[in-house]
Amino acid sequence: MAITHLKRGKPEAEKSQDDARTRAVVEATLKDIETRGDAAVRELSEKFDGYAPASFRLSQAEIEALIAQLSPRELEDIRFAQEQVRKFAQAQRDSMLDIEVETLPGVILGHKNIPVQSVGCYVPGGKFPMVASAHMSVATASVAGVPRIVACTPPFKGKPNPAVIAAMHLGGAHEIHVLGGIQAIGAMALGTESMAPVHMLVGPGNAFVAEAKRQLYGRVGIDLFAGPTETMVIADETVDAELCATDLLGQAEHGYNSPAVLVTNSRRLAEDTLAEIERLLKILPTAETAAASWRDYGEVILCDSHDEMLAVANDIASEHVQVMTDRDDWYLEKMTCYGALFLGPRTNVANGDKVIGTNHTLPTRKAGRYTGGLWVGKFLKTHSYQRITTDAAAAGIGAYCSRLCMLEGFVGHAEQANIRVRRYGGTDVAYGTAVE
């Protein structure tokens, strides 16, 4: 393979040091929240967000007052976006069926899809009020039928953001807390004097939020490791540098550590995109963050062929993959490791982030190798059950079970089967030889 890096990001060793510092801060903070509860949460909110109200949970009156600050157009746009998200989530939910089958005469096996009973939805909002994240977690959990949905979001410029609160409320949140960062994740998962713990955490966030979810996984469920935004553009000469640069910087503006990667088989497009990015950074209002991400985490990878581009893309397993080539469907067929695909120049990652209906909480840091993104199915647990309805089935399966238990040396297990054989079948068993 002839793969050339025209631009690289920060060395891996430096990234590892950053990760280690984050891990240590999160571990100490979660321990403090577990030990001191509300007092620790209040101190952390005051320290990081300058926000310490009488109650972090909003009352119904406060929610209504915040929603009243929005214009009819803003409310209509939020409702439109949520309708798209709900529509797709409902179609996904409808595809998940409870089943019951008779695998042998008298042997009934089945499964039921049961909603997680309480979910904590984190909606980022310290730097940008992430209205769309409320649709993705809260509204999707609502479609799944989760009976207790807790939503947390940090204050924006020192107070609750009306649009985010409206999206949480309209999405179906049962509790809304204006609380951010590790303190929100810790409070939801561990519980405090004022907040009952949840069974599962969902939603994207910065590196500290993602690490807090990682450390709490097992104690609670999580959707996936959704850390800082990543984007990849796979492009050939069917598109131009302006489109590529816009799509890369459009995601790099999320924060200071948002990887943005161009993979192309065109040297001209690669060089033109590098120049176009420099031009756009001079005029982009969010250039301070986008430029830092591009400097430290931006890459341009030049390949000889589409096969090489595919191999590179699957290895990186980026969260968002924008494909703009003469063979977009080929990538749809061949790509195996990613968060979500955006096919063709007419669509873009911002559509998926904000309005089109697919979920924007997606796997980062190569997690796309083993999981997809948040969807209605993440809020459902598939539980199996079994029922034996005839004496012959009880004795017949029992005979097999007994022998297989003894094969492993589990005498007590075998006796569970033997007692059924003796009671329901004796030695006349249709499924095989009974145990005397």
C-alpha cells in the first residue's frame, strides 16, 4: 500500500498522557460524589460552572417559564426535529419483536423486549447548548417506553438554556436537572440525597464525561463510549475542496480535541483542501476551537486506490464518515467499522447531528469496531423465558440434561433433571434414554 500522510495530528504518546490525567481526575471526583453526595455535587457545580441554585432540579413552573422564552419558530423547529427522531426510532422499535416458539413438542422458548426502568440522559451544553442531544436520548428513551427518564444538562452562561430545557421536556423527560460534567454523571449513576440513582447512562460529552461513564460501567449500564466528536471525509475528485474543508471544520468546531480526517486518492484535492481549511479558519466565527482541533487532531491521508481508502477508513473507525465519491454505495456495502455513514454530497454530518432522524450519539475512539450508535434498542433489554407443557417433554429434556450435567461433574444439576424424569416420565421417554 502507498499511503501518505500529508498532515498528522498530535503524537499518540501525548494523547495517552492526556487520557491518564483525565482518568485520575474522574476517579477522585466520583469517589468524592459517592462519599459526600449532594455537598460534593454542589461544590463541583460551583467550581466548574459557577452555578449553585437552591435546587438543581427544575420545577414545572421553572420549565414552563423557560419554554415561554422561545419564539414560536424555535419551538416549531424543535418539534419538527423530534418528530423525525421519533419516527425513525418508532420504525426501529417496530422491527424488534417479542417471540415465542415451540422448539420441540411441549418445549416453549421465547423472549420479551423490556424497557430499562430508569435512564439518565446527559445533554452537553457548557460550550454550545446541545439542543439536539435531548432529542437523541430523551425522545428515543420515550419511544422505548422507559418509565423514568432523568435529564441533566450544564448551565449555559450561568443559567439554564431555554431551548435545551424545552427539548428535554418535549422529549419526555420526567426529571430535569441543570447539572453538568462529572458531577451530573456521578449523581445520576451513584445517587445522592436528592437524586435516586438510575439503571443506565446515555448521551455524549467531553473527555471527562466519557471517562466517568467508562468508570461507572458495570455499576450501571451505558449506551457506548461517546467521547469528543470525530469526523472523516472520504472523497475523490467528484467533489471539491470547499465541500471537504467545510465538512471537516464543521465538526472540528465541537471542541479542542475533535479529530477530523480527510482520506482521498487525489493529491490535488488533498492539497486544495489543506489550503481551503486555512482560508476558512480566517473567517469562521468558531475558528478558535476548530483551529486547535485541526492543528492537534487533523489528518490528511493520501491513498492510491479506493481499496486502500476503505482499509484506512475501517482501521480508523471514525464516528462520522462522510462519503463523497463515484462509488458511495460500494462504501456502504464494504464499510464495517464506523459510527454512521453520510452518503453523497447532498447530505452532511450536521443533518444527522440536528434533524434528519438518525441518532447522533455514536461510537468514538474505535468503538465502532464492536458497537453501533444509540438507538431505541439500547433502551430495551431482551429477556428470554422457557416453559415445558407436557410430561413427555419434561422427562425427555431431563434425560439429556442429566447426562450433560454428569459429563461436567455437576451432580446437583443432574439431580434437578433426574427428579423430573422420575416424576414425569419414568423410563418411557420419547426424547432419548431416561436416567433410572
